[in-house]
Amino acid sequence: MSVPIGAYLMLSLALLILGLIGVMRRRNPLMLLLSVELMLNAGNVALIGFSRLWDDPSGQVFALVVMVVAAAEVVIGLGLVVAIFRSRTNLDVDEMSSMRG
Amino acid sequence: MGEAVTFAVAAVGALGFGIGVVFFRDAFRAAVSLIGTLVSVALLFIALLAPFAAAVQVIVYAGAIVVMFLFVIAYLGDRGDIGTPDRLDRWQVIGWMGLMGLGAFGAIVVQTSTAGPVQAAPASTDVGSPASIGDAFLTGHLLAFEVTSLVLLVAAVGAVILARGAVQGEGGR
């Protein structure tokens, strides 16, 4: 049990920044959703690390709730991507500026 | 010692596959790379004595969510980026500076925090067991538990409504 909590937090930070780079660079909404999943996982690593640090199951409860939110977000996000795809030929978030179908 | 080795392997795996997620041009490869990241994070959860969270991570994320991604990618087919000019191009420098600022801020906070190393031996060894998590859910976090069911219900209804509009667009009912 030699790994300090700081190592887990630095890994979490690196994953979060990686996901943020993906959100900034990517134009395809599918890839944006993938990058958001990366960021949510970074948050989960930090939460479970703190749960271990304080010896308290609350952190794991938070992480499980985050997983549920991620599942709901993917369902709605992919539904929107498929719905938008039907009216357009290409997938580019910069082109999706209209709220009306 | 065992935790250090597990952490090293999982950290390298998570970051390596994460770089694949962000930089693979092909959507299919990026989604498959995400599986690697998710399994590495599950390994980290095991190293942190959270076996239940690790199991849920593999079943829900790598099992269900990534399969849904792969299904949509296969359904939409390969369509590359087309060359529309980036309307946010002017703000790019500010974005990258903000990103580096966030990284520096986080690193400074982690380095200067006074939290000690992870406790060597937890007082109650079953913190990560399904029994203790279920107990926490149904006593201290009952509201979160109920809101979870509501969130899933809203997501399911929203997906049905989105899909119904799409079916009508194709001439179905």
C-alpha cells in the first residue's frame, strides 16, 4: 500500500485534461461524447481514491451515480446524433447551430 | 508493492489508450481504445479496494456504453471531417492557455495538499463490498438512489421520443 493519493489524483488530472483536449479538438459529435466519457472516468478515479483515503463508502456511491449519469448522457447524446444525421450528410458540431429540426 | 505495480500498469494503460481515444482519426478505433481505458480504470478501482465499482465499471461502461457507441458508429458508417472553417479559430489560443492553466493549477493543488498516503489498512475492510455500498445507498444517500431511477426513466423516455420522430421522418408510424 505504497501509492500515495497524490499519484491517483495526478492520473485523474491527466485523464481529465486528455478528455478536455479531445472535446476541444474534435469536430465529430461522436468523438466529443467519447472524450466526455474520458473526463467522467477521470472524476470517478478521484472519487474512489478519496473513498479509499477516508475509508468511507460515500465516494463509491458518488462514482456509481456518475456512471448512471454517463449512461443517461450517452443514450440522449447518441439519440441526438442519429436524429441529426438523418437530416444532414456530414457530422460536424460547427454546422449544428440550429435548435429546430 | 502489489498496489504499486497494479497502479503503474493501469496508469500507463489508461493514459495510453486515452491518447488513442483523443487522437485516433477513425471513430471505430477510438471507441475500441476507450475500452482499454475503461478496463485500466477498473484495474485502478481494484487497486483501491473497490471491487464492486470495478465490476460495475466493466459491465456498464465497457459492456453497455461502448457497445452502444460501436453500434451507432457502425450504423452511421465512416464519414470523415469535411473542411468547414472553424468559427472558433480566433479563440484557440485562449482555449489552450486555459487548458495549461488548469493543468498547472491542478498539479499545484495536488502537490501542496496535506492529504497523506492512502491508509495502509482500512478500519473496516468491507468498504468496497456490495453490502456496504447498498447500505450507504439506502441510508445516507437515499435521495441520490431515487433520483438515479428518475434520471434513467427520463433518459429512456427521451430516447424513445427521439427515435419516434426519426421513424416518422422515414414514413413509419
